[in-house]
Amino acid sequence: MSLRRIGPGCYVRDEVDMELDIPEMLAWLHIEDTPANRDLCVAVCQQIIRKRWPGVRQTVVKREGRA
């Protein structure tokens, strides 16, 4: 399996699955990593993904720390 970074906090696994590292994204944006900011960042990312790739199934996995 290969994991390729395509942007701050954005990764593609095996050229099929997109993974978002919300804490990494918040750090890059210089936004404090709090539960509320994580939830907001996830909501914004979901809206962007829905608009860019309509009909693609989304799954949110909440983990503490970097996987």
C-alpha cells in the first residue's frame, strides 16, 4: 500500500482513497487544535468533497493523534 501526500493534511492511499489528517491541516492553517476546530474542519472538508466529487461516499474516522 502506498500513501502519497497531495497537500497539507491530505493523502491518497493506493490512488483510490483520500485520507485527511485534520490536526496536520489545522497546524498548517495556524489554527488551534481543539475538538471544536476539528469538527469545523471536518465539516468544511466534507462540503468541499461533496461539491468536487458529488456522489462519492464519505466516511469520517475520528482518531486522536497521527495514525
